[in-house]
Amino acid sequence: MRVVVPILALLLMTLAGCVGDESPKNTVDEGTLTGPLLGLASGLPTLPRETATLEAAPEWRLGEWWRIKFTAPPYGIEGEFDRVVAGVDNDTYLVGMDRAGWNDGIMLLHFPAFGEIAKADLSFEAHDLPISFLRFPLVEGGTWETQWYNGAPLTAIVESVDGTVAKVHITGARDIHITYDATMGAISKLAIADYGGYEVIEHGYGYTGDVRVPAAQDLVFCDGRAVLVQAVDRCKLVEATEPRGPEDRITVKAGYDAVSFGLFLADAQDTGPVAPGMLQIQVQDPSWNRYSAVKTPDDPGYLLLPYGGGDPAGEWTITSVAAGAGLAILEGVAYVSYEVSL
């Protein structure tokens, strides 16, 4: 058992991270901040940028968009969608996904970021932790410290600069290669080893269509079972000396209006003294809808089944069994969903 626990901790690191207060974030500071402003009310300019520089973060435009091709082979998630600037919330842009291309699996994998994106450096939050893949000015040899969304440390270095394009290599808990293109004002390519990544295949201004912005995101689920009887509580592996039955009940507070969640089953890569076994999970939401997944040792690797729903408030029941070396968990991100027509 002692050999398996660190391996499972690494598996948890691949999908989920540290958890803060699960109540919805209040983005309005009375008397000083304005809160979210969407569409034309944002006051953002709409005309294309006239300059492209690595010296400072780009000033995004209302309706600026990037057509993105995303793939994450280990999780079986892929898709093409438009990432669109739809408004502002004080010192952040509000960025959404086109309604037709909406993908809950991509929401669960966190990259590219949606919701609040910092104007100063295009940083964002995942699981309530700040992530900084860029640091302006981008100059060759420039370095900075950041983190993976479980808090594990990362170190970034600008490996090369060629005109308006900079290449960044991030190492540590993850191996990440990034290409930033100032003419697009965004990361044009991102590749995370053993995880996935994306590439911008088209960029433009003046987007027209319906956009969904998932703002004030919070991790509300990362719970289940691992290695026979070990519980996983908010992505933390509980000691085997505290075994539990297969059922958990989790209450999501009111204040959100949408949720992206996924059933995640994963084998341990090095099983140690415990053999692989059947992994299964069943989830019941507050409206009594049920979702289930099963994975046997004949199907090694990961299984991620993503779903989306409306207001998640209420009691969720998770019944999970890890009959061997592996884990079976529910992960979910709740948020306030702004629907914007541009």
C-alpha cells in the first residue's frame, strides 16, 4: 500500500488541485469596483490593434476571437471552438466560449482559460490558484516562478524571441511548451506533456454570435475512492487507516447557475503490491439524475466522462469503488454563467 499512495497522489495531480472556499466569489467591492460589464457596456475598443509587441500585455478588444483546436489524448477530450472576449470585470477581461462549441471536458482540463483573465499579464485562476504562463516583457532568458493548479511549483524561461513571437518552456511539476504570438495577442500554441494542449488556427476581430462566459469558477467536487477503501476528499488522499464505505454526500451552496463535472477513473501506473481492479462510480445530482462509469483492468489508462448542468445547488450523492490500484472520483467546477450575444 505504501508504494501505491504516491502514485495515486500523482494521478490526482493530473486532474485536480487545491481547493479554497467553495462559496461563489463576490467580484464586486462596494464603493470602488464596478463588477462585470458585458458587450458594449464594457467600453472595450473594437477596432483591431495596430501594434504587436512583446514588451507589454496586449490590450484585447471586445469581440476579439481565437479559433482553437484542442486535444488531450490521455483523457479522450478534443474539440474546436472560438475563444471570445465578451467584457470586463475591473482589472480582468471576461472571456467565453462560443455557445455552439461549448465543451465541458475542456472546462475540466482548464486550458485555455475562460472566465476572468488578468489584463496585466493574461494570468488566470484554476482551482482558486493564480497561474502565470506569461510575464511581460517577454525577453530571451527571462524567468519567473509559477505553479500548476495543485500548487506544485513551476519555473518558466523564455527560450527564444523571434520578432513578435516568443517561446516559453515551463518545467517542474509539468513540462509545458508555449508559443506566444504578439500579432494574435495570445498564446498561439500550448503543449503539456502527458496531458494535452491546443493551437490557435485562426484569429480575428468583431465576433458575432452567442458566447458563454463561465465566471467566478470554484472547484466543488474532487471526491471518491482510491486503492480499495481510501477516501479522496477534495483531491486529498485520506490515510488507509481511516477506511470508509463507498458513499459520499456533498452539498453545493446556492449562488452558482451552472456546473461542468466529470466522472474520472484512472489506473495507477505502478501498482506495487496491489493489483489493478474494477473501478466504478455512480453520481446522483439534486434533481435525481444519475451518471455512471465503469472501467476494468482490460481497459488501462484514464477514463473521463464530462457532463454539464444548470444550477448545482443541493445534495449530490457519490458512490465510488476502487477494487484495486486506481481511483474513481467526481470532479466538478461550478460558476456563474453569463450569456452574451455579440
